[in-house]
Amino acid sequence: MRRLVVDAGRASRRRHSIHGLFEVDVTLAREALRTHRRETGEDLSFTAFVIGCIAHAVAAEPSVQAYRDLRGREVIFTEVDVGMPVEVDLDGVPFAFTHVLRDAGRRSVRELHDEIRAVQADPSLSPTVRKSNWARAYLLIPAVLRTGLLGGLHRLPNRQRAIAGTVGVTAVGMFAGGGGWGIAFQLHSLSIVIGGITLRPALVDGQLVERECLQLTVSVDHDVVDGAPAARFVRRLRTALSTADGLELPQGRSDQDFRPFVS
């Protein structure tokens, strides 16, 4: 796996990427998830919620997951397949692999949550793990050829989709334990790093209150994706995250009802 990561880093240098660092108010979503945990005892995945928002925003602006094939033709997928790393415990050692959430733009947060949890509990459910023999064979190829093959994968859009999905999402906030952004290897036309969450003071109706803000890094391959579609995607993503799209809000709870900020 380490050799695959090194190959990915080398291959990503071929892309002309543009990175945007954003902060989004996710107070409503976090409150909805806490209420769900109190009422049911279940921890509904915040990562699944964010991925759902990303996938729905991409589905509304599919040109951000465009690719060019070997003949230079633009290929835009209508279904959103999100490739994400999943970490599991293997004989007491953390082990990460890429799992692809298929057609995530048409799925609910509950469906995404259930699939992520199922793969974490039984990695063999992921097609990626079942293809481990192919990965071992790939590693027998000299490193310079592996880098070339991996770097050229995005010129084979259907293979890119089959192996790694159309959009890449990495969640680092669960490991960092605080706020912050991250810039990952760019192997997709659109890659997003879910960072940490930070408490921020904000004025609501003249009162200073606490808000929970999520840090996001949005990276696009500018060789394929133009700035205007990327900006529209970010606007839709911001709206979905801040309004807790796809989550059931606590009864009687409004965006104006939050605890005062204490420094």
C-alpha cells in the first residue's frame, strides 16, 4: 500500500491543479447528528453526510467530474462514484484501502452510512479488496512504468471510474482531532479533503453564538474543469452542508437557536 501511495504522489504531479480552501458552517448538521445519537444510540456518520452533500452537488454540476480520453474528447459522467479511503484494523495494524461508493448522487445519507460501516466491518465486501491479486501483479512492474500507467489512468475515463471512481474524497479530520485543511494527491478531476471542525463565534440576530465550522479543501484539474462550474459546485456544496441537506433536523430546532458563545 505504501508503494501505491508513492506512485500516486508521483503521478499526480502531471496535473495542473487549483486548490480552494473553504470553511462551512455545519452547526445544524452536527446538532441533527447529536440528536439522532441521543434518541437512537446510533452514531450516524458525519463523513457519510458530507459525501452525500458532495455527490448531490456534483450531480447538479457534472462537468466538474469531466475527463479527457486519449483522443482528447471530453467525457462527462452523469453518475457520481466517490472513491474514499477506508481504514480498518488488520491483525492489530491500521490498514487503508480505497472503496468506491457507486451512484452516490442518488443515494441517501443512511444508504451511504450503511455501506461505509459494512465495508469497515467486513473489508471483503469491497471490490477493491477482492482485486488485491491484481494490485500485487501491478507492483511487479518497474516503478517508472507504474507511475506512467497511473498518471495516464485519467485519459482512460471508464477505467478511472471502475478503479477509483469519478470523484476523490479524503477525510483527515477524524485523525487530526482539530481544525485544519489538507491538500491531497490529485488523481481525480475533482478531489476534496474533509478537514477538521472548529468552533467560531458568529453574530445571529445581534447575539454572539457558537458555530461549528468545517474546513474543506476543493481541488480541481484545471486542464479539464473551468472556474465557473467549479464555483457553482462550491456554492451548491456550501448550501447543502450549512442547511443539513439529507438529515432530519431536531423538532422545533431552528438555525437561530444556538448557545451563546463563551470565550
